[in-house]
Amino acid sequence: MQPAYDVMAPSHPSLPERDTALARLRRDDPVQWDPSNEWWLVTRHADVREISRQPELFSSEPRGPWHVFEYHFSMQAMDGPRHVRHRNVVSKAFTPRLVSMLSERAERYADEAIDALAGRTSGEFVSDLAVPVPLRIIADMLGVSDADLQQFRIWSDAMILAGGGHAEEDVLAETGRHMGDFMTYLGEAVERRRAEPRDDVLSWILQAGESGVLDGDERLHHMNSDEVRDFALFLLVAGNETTRNGISQGMLTLFEHPEERARLAADPKLWETATDEILRWTSPVRAMRRVAMRDTTLGERKILEGQSVVMVYASANRDEDVFDEPHRFRVDRSPNEHLAFGFGPHYCLGANLARMEIRVVLRRILQRLPEIRLAKGGHAVPTPSALIDGLVELPVEW
């Protein structure tokens, strides 16, 4: 049987068409074999959770088919004791204190991005308003100086393009050069922080890694300089792109649902639930892959050892068995058990930071540019990515 929905298509169909196809899969064939890509598509919320909670059975480590390259260096591509060790060290930096400290900066950076549009009545939302805040927040976390910010953005954009899985060969070659340059930059930054710690995440993780963390067997583990550098690279890719896409897709969603946008304007307290509804609705990470470590069953299908399963978050977040009126965008939705940040041992450590940035940036833009709207004759341009649901362009006017 040919799959009803090609999760790896570089540009997906319209949302109604996509949602109809995924709803059909959830109903008729929720664990479907895709012979062209040789993996199982998993579309139900319960099955995605089941896979996510069992890393010993469904491994995150790079094996088998997926996109152009996998992040072998990231916690996302680790399981077992190594994943626990890295996560325990890094979690010491991702604290409520960090979110609180960066919340003030996020609002300031949002204001500065808006200020830069003074005297204009139109712009390109993604580059003008969605990109600057998460990029500068990640730069602050890594201790990147203002002088290096433009080069930092070049590195970020290049790796995001390649990570989507549809870059041309020459682009991938250039990305490899950018990655090498950035790894060198990060390695030097790590050594500088080791000698002279600062009040940034890179220094905090170094300190936690050097002091060590205890595992479940009370063994002390450390994180070396190369591992800290690799995490910083992962933070650039994972923390930057998903947040910028949540912001840009969130704004487009509010354009498309003016009645819900009006509710937010009338009652700002709704931003708490609205942020999670934006994440459910947009699912910035479209899908993630796992590999079966032994023969098993899922949804009455037999999964063989070594076969890939692709968890389609865009489908799980519309599951009729979990969400009331799943195809309706509601800023007051509660409860909201979306899987935009994953589930289980690999649940996103930066989830609260991402929520804060999306909430702060969108709220500030709507406060200061209350008439912002899609530009007349303009349309959103989706990111040509197999993995990410994002926007390349969103022309706006006010």
C-alpha cells in the first residue's frame, strides 16, 4: 500500500489536505509501512507516547534511513547511560533561574527588533521579527559577542538548511565548512570559559561537567570539553530553529484565526494556554525517527529489529482520541497534552525556555504593532524541510 501521507516531502500539502490524510491514517492504518522509504509511519498519540517512553526498545541513535545527516553529537541521538549522563549535566543549567533571566532579555530583544522597523509599514516577518530573539538568546547562552553575532547567524542558517534534508550538494559542502568553523569557534570558547568562567550556560555546563553528576547507581560522571562543545552545537540547531518557527507559524496562525487573536487582545492571561495551543497547532518539529532494537509489535503490526519508526507529531497533535475538537485552534485549550516537545526520556530540556520566547515575542509584537497582518497579495513560504514545519518568508504590513 502506498502511504497516504509523505511525511518526508520537502513541501507538504495544504493543512486541510494534510490533516485529512493523517486523520485517515489514524483511523484506518495508524502504524503504516511505507515501502518507498522503508519505515513505519506512526500517527496516533498513544503509539507515539509508547515509542517515546521506551528508548531501550526504540533507539534514538542514528541507524537506518532518515534525512541527509544525523546529529551523532547530540543528546537527541543518544540513549541509555550516556544520554542520562549528558542530560543530568545539562539540566543543571536549564533552570527556572535561566528562564527568568532570559525573559527580560527576550522582551528587550523583541522591542529592539520592532524598533528597527521604525518608519516602515511593511516587512518580512521571519527575518525581521521571528529570527532575532531566539538567535540572540542562544548567542547569550553560548557567550557569543555582539561582534560575532552576524557570523553566528550565518553558521546557524547554514546548518538549519542542511538539517532539513533537501539541500543541494554544493550547499551541503558549504555547510560542512561552516560547521567546521563553528566547531573551532566553540572549542576555543569552551577553553576560554574553563579559564575564565562567565555567567552564561556554557560556563554553567562546564562547571557541572567538571564537578560531575551521580547516576542511579551513585557513580560520578563528568562531561569533557569536546562533549560540552558538541552540546553547544546541538543547542544552536535545536534551540534556535524550532523557536523561530513557533514564532513565525504562531503569527500566521493568529492571522488565520482573527477571533482567537481578538480573545488574546481582550484577555492577556490567555497567553499561557495560547502558547501551548500554538505549539500543538503548528508542531514545529514535524516528525522524529526511532529504530527497533528487537522484534516487537505496535498497533497490531509486527516491527522487526532494525526497522525505523517515524513518529508523526503533526498527526499525534490532532488525535481525536486525545483532543476535543482537534481541528479547531483555541487559545484557551486546557488540558493540552501535545507532543511538540516530545515525551519520555527525550522530552525537550528547553521546553520552558521555548514557551517563554514564543509567548514574549508574539505578545510584544501584537502590543506594539496591533494592526500587523499578512501583506496584501502576499503568502507564507514554507521551509523546504523534511523534518521541520517552518516558514522561510511571511510578508507582513501594518
